[in-house]
Amino acid sequence: MGSVKNKKNILATNLDKISLLTRMINRIRKNVMSKVLLIYPELYRSPFVSSSVVAVLKKQFELFPPLGILYIGRSLLDAGYEVEAIDFNSTSYNEAILLRLLSEKDAVGITTNSFNLRGVDRLISDIRKAKPHIRIVIGGPDVTLHPRVIEGSDLSIAGEAEKTAPAIFDALLNDGDFSKLNGAIYKMPLSKRTVYGKAPYIEHNLDSIKFPARELLTAKEKSQGYNLFGEKYKNRIATMITTRGCPFRCRFCACNAISFKKYRKRSVQSCLEEIDQIHKEGYVILGIVDDNFLSIANRKLMIGIFNGIIERGYKFSIVAEGRVDSALDEQLYALMRRAGVVAVIYGMESMNQDVLDFYRKGTTVELNRKATQLTYKYGIFSFAYFIIGTPFEDETLIKKMLKDMYSLRLDMVNIGGLLYSYGAPLWYEAKEKGLIDASEYAVPAGNEYNLSPLSSSQLSSLSYRALLAFYVRPIYWIRFFQKAMKFDKRALYFIFRILQKVFFYLFQLR
Ligand code: B12
Ligand code: SF4
């Protein structure tokens, strides 16, 4: 009797195994057949960012390939999907291209941020016209900040998604249960009631994420590339990210809401392995696109990465973003130069200490000066962001601040009006004071909302005029040519290309 029972048990276990195997094979076969298109939509003119800046960005700043869809692409490729990707900032949007890409696709994944929503709307409507029943899923910073179903899509996903992407597309394509998906937001088919799935996913161990599938956007035969640095370098620009989130809490910045206040770092070893791969794949320009890479808070990782690049003898031209507190350690600048950093982008925000304190920036006007001096000394191109429009900044204070800004030896600046954007501490404060409504996701500072003594259009025109004035100063050019001697040859070429494009568009828009 016992042995019959045993045999039955063994048979049952084997049948279980066979059925699991069959399900796995079916799933793999299904996935092999499933074809996914990932899209980074076109940036649209926005009512709240200076239109000149948006236009310059839109027309000429196909700076870097977007990483989000490349990470998701890698994870889908590994799961057996066929994947194509397109960035409609590097390849101009047109319906014919979209139609070609959509043919034979089963699903589309789109990244949205708060600045490309109009592009996303048009995209979804064009996709639906061409393929009414194709499955569409939307993710990205705007959904994370403001979890909702994006009109016309089947599913929206808040949070990070490289680990969950196969499950998301599996559910999407096989009528799976969305409620089990992390960060899912969708509507019930009949009642149209909005339903939220499990909590958004956030990866705690960044080293466990596979490297992005860069080939999806830079393969010559498929992509128009990123033309900012010229034809020769079009497909030789790579980006990477070494940390997610930020340890600081500036009041105007939504970064901590997007990363759920979780600051995470990769190990030096993982970053260098990715850099080895990027080098092997022939990329020449490397953008390190962390929210905050250059910072004294990130000193160990910076030193490890830059030393690794120097030891390997790689000759990248590197661009990185960060804080001026990096100026507390001059050695970092010497190291950056040796590792091939050609340009740094600082969030300086203001040359008025009260303004910096209002933003809880945690930096000083003196550090702004020091960082500019060190960037100058080591022959690195400096680009800094400034913001005007705190509640106490009148025209006199702003003009004084701009004068102080002009005294810095910066190579390029961007001056924008303060934006109360959803997710940033200032947005919540203004909402609590009843100055803005919960439904207003990006409000430009201005007296229309009692947020500034000046109107938003005054702030916008002040910033645009200041931007132009910055470049027409003779002293700017004298300093620039003095510094140009310090740039290495390739950096100089890139820098001239950037400036040439900026001027062309700034003056064209005048
Ligand atoms: C590099 C960068 C740029 C570069 C390059 C852009 C590019 N091609 O990627 C440049 C300088 C051009 C740029 C420009 C701008 N940027 Co920018 N940028 C970044 C930055 C620093 C890194 C982006 C990145 O690669 N992240 C890493 C990847 C892995 O994350 P991710 O893209 O969010 O993708 C993950 C999830 O969102 C999700 N996901 C993404 N897409 C999808 C799709 C699907 C289907 C699913 C399921 C999931 C999913 O899964 C991904 C993997 O986990 C981010 C900040 C940040 N840390 O993300 C800001 C950020 C995206 N930018 C921002 C802004 C405001 C801008 C500008 C408007 C700036 C300006 N004032 O002009 C412009 C607009 C550009 C545009 N085309 O829309 C904001 C957007 C905020 C918002 N409310 O939406 C961010 C979040 C910065 C911030 N803290 O506020 N930017
Ligand atoms: S502005 Fe920069 S330093 Fe401040 S919180 Fe945002 S990313 Fe961090």
C-alpha cells in the first residue's frame, strides 16, 4: 500500500514539475513572440519653464540618451521580449516613423515627466489611431510624483521598474492581475473606478540592477543619435547613473519625492564594471546623470570612480552634475581633470545668501565662488543653474544678485524663475498656506499667486534678459579665451559646439 502511495506522490510531484515546466516554456515562447516598443517622448513647450530654455532644449539639446527606457529594455530583453526603443528628442517626431515602429508590436511603454505631458497625450492619441488595441503602459517621474492613470493608457506605473518590468508586460499582454503589480494604477473596465496595486517598487541594492541596454538607442542603423557634439560623436554618447535620490533636502526640488527619500549608492566596483562595458562598446562621451554626483557627500564614490578611470587609461570626455560643496576639497578637481571631466553642471541657485538659506540649499555664496575658481583653475567647463523669484526677491535684489553672478568666471548659465513643482517642499508649503490649489502641479512664482512681488512674466523676462546679457559682456569673452588655453583639445571642440548652438538659438529667439 505504502509503495503505491509513494509512487502516486512521485507521479504527482513529477506532473507538477512537468506542468510548471510547460507553463515556463509557454511563457518563454509567448515572450519571445511579444514585441515591445519603448518611447521617450518629445519635450514640449511648457507654460511654466522659460519658453526660450525649453525651445533651446527641444531643438538642440538632444544631449543624452534617456536611461529609464534602456534599463527597462535590458530587463525585458533578458526576459525574452523583442524590444525596440526610440527617443523622440533625437529622432524628430513624425507619424510615419511611429507607424513603422508600431508595426507588429504588442505593447508600448512610455516615460513621462511633468514637462512632456503634451507630447505624451499626442503620442497616445496617434498610437490609438494606428493601433486601437495595442497595450500601453506609462511610467516615469510624473507618474511617481502624481500617481494616476494617464488618459488613453491601459496602465500607469509609479516608482522604479527595471526589476518589475517583465511582470508588468506579462500582466499587460496576458490579461494578468494588475492589483499584484508594484506601483500599478489602472481603471476597472466597467465601473472606471481607479484602482491602485501594490506599493511602488524602489530598488535598495542598486548593484543588483543589470546595466542598461544602450544599444537600443545608439545602434547606428536604428538611431539618429545625439547631434550636440557633431556627426562624429552622434552615437558615441553614453550616460550612467551611480546614485539615486539625494541626501539633501532643497525646498524647491522634487528629487526626494521621486526617490521616496531613499538615497542609494552603487559600489565603486559596479560603476567601474559598467564603465568598462561602456568603453568596450566604443563610447567617447560619458554623462554622469545622478541628481547629485559631485558633492562632498559623495567623495568616496567619486574618488573610486575617477581613480579607476585613470588607472585603466580610458580617454572619456566626462560631464557630471553636482553641488558646489565639492569645492571643499581641491584634490577632487585635480582628480576630475585627470580622469577626463570636461564639464561640470552646478546647481548654484543664487548669489544671495538669504535666498540660499530660504531654499535650505546648505551651501554658501563663498562656495559658489570657490567652486567657480577651482573649475576655472583646472580648465573644466562650468555651467551653473540660477533661480530667481523667492517671496522676498524684488527687482533690486534680483539685479544685485545677477551682478554678483556676472562677477563669477562661469562659462555658461541658465537662469530660471522659481517653480513650485509638485513633490517639492515649497509646493506643499504654498498649498498649506492656501496660495496654490492641490490640482496645480507646477506653479511659476509670481504675484498672480502671491508668491513673489513680481509677476511670473516679469521674472521670465528678467531671466531671459539676464541670460542674453551674460554672454554679450566683453569680459566674458576675455575670460573665456583665457580659460580656453587650459581646455584639452577635444573638450575645446565640444565646448565650442555647445556654445555655438546656444547662441544661435538664443539670438534667434530674441
Ligand atoms: C539626465 C537628466 C536630464 C538630461 C537628459 C534627459 C534624458 N534624455 O534622459 C537633460 C539635461 C537633457 C534633462 C533635461 C530636462 N530635465 Co531632466 N533629469 C535628468 C536626471 C538627472 C536623470 C534621468 C535618469 O536617467 N534617471 C535614471 C533613470 C533610471 O530613472 P528614470 O528615468 O526615472 O526611470 C525609472 C522610472 O522612472 C521608471 N520608468 C521610466 N520610464 C518608464 C516607462 C515605463 C513603461 C515604466 C513601466 C517605468 C518607467 O523606471 C525607470 C527605471 O527604474 C533626472 C533626475 C533623476 N535622478 O532621475 C532629471 C529629471 C528627469 N529632469 C527633470 C527636468 C525638470 C528636466 C527639464 C524640464 C529641465 C528644464 N528645466 O529644462 C528638462 C526636460 C527634458 C525632457 N526631454 O523632458 C525632472 C523631472 C521632474 C518632473 N516633475 O517630471 C527630473 C526628475 C529632475 C528633478 N529632480 O526634478 N534632464
Ligand atoms: S537641488 Fe540638488 S542637492 Fe538639492 S535636493 Fe535636489 S538634487 Fe539634492
